[in-house]
Amino acid sequence: TPAAAAALLLGAMVAILAGCAWLIAGGDGMIVAAGGLTAALLVVPRLPAGPLMRLFRGVPIGPWQAPALHRSLAELAHRAGLEAVPALYGIPEGAVNAFTVGSRRHAAIGLSDATLRTLSLRELEAVLAHEVAHIAAGDTGWLRLVEAMARITALLSFFGLTAGLLLLLAGSDVPLLAVLALAGAPTAITDRKSV
């Protein structure tokens, strides 16, 4: 069932995040990671869509810049019964990616530069339809949780790898398995996120 699949996905992401935190600082690291995730989940839902997009370095895409895309988005929002058309943002990212933030009334859709460059209008419409469906279904809370977990895992991985490098330079032994796990964690959680 979809609920069981979502629970398994969430469990895998929590395990990856907890594993990174434990490799870096043991039980204390897991407590700090859980606190960071909780804080993100309490603060992020209260932020309006615009400031959230700015956290991702998003730049608004005006109707004059992409009129066909805006017409398609307005039609999709109307068909989905949304109260307002989501704002459209370009995200400076090299990978093909799209995501949604906000609520049914105040949503924004982010499209990476790579998505805007490489996809045809028809393909972009399909991506927008997918994101509008998330808004209409009220999935943005789930998406915020997943995004927060992915970002905290990436941050922990960066700090862990930096600390490991410093320890190596100081002549300490660093377990190769821990380094490989920390290096692979952001990719692993991003793969779970995109399923």
C-alpha cells in the first residue's frame, strides 16, 4: 500500500540520518540531529513560500520570461481546484530537479536550471502537473520533512568528512568504512527522496 511504502521510505531516511549522526558523535550526535530535524519541522512550515524559495537561492520566473510555462501552470492549478496559481522559481542547480513548498493557497514550485534547460515544454508541463498534484493532495508537509532530512544528512556528512580529513592530517586513524558511509549518505538519502 502507499502508506506502507511511505513508512518504509521514511524509515530508511531516518536510518541514514541517524547513522551519520552516530558515526560523527555517537548517541549525542543522534540527539543533536533529532533536535535539528525537529527545529526545522517547527520553523519551516511557518515560513511563507517566497522566503523558503530564497533559502534555495530561488529566483522568481515572471510571466514575461516564460509565458507558455505560466499559462500551463495556471491551467493545471485551475484543473486541480487550487485557490491560487503557485509562484514559479528558478533554482541554480546543475541536476534535473523540481520541488514544491507552501500550502494550497500560497505555494511555490522550484525548477532547477538544468530542468529548465534540458526539458521540452511538454516535459516541463508534466513536471508541473506532478508538483501541482502534490499541492492539491496536501503533500507539502511530507515533502518538507523529506527535504529537511536530506539537507541535515548532507550537512552532517560534510562535517564528518571534514573532521575525518583533519584527523587524518593530524596522523590519527580514521575508519575507512565510516568515511565511505559518510561520503555515500547524501546520495543515498537523495535517491530515497526521489523515489
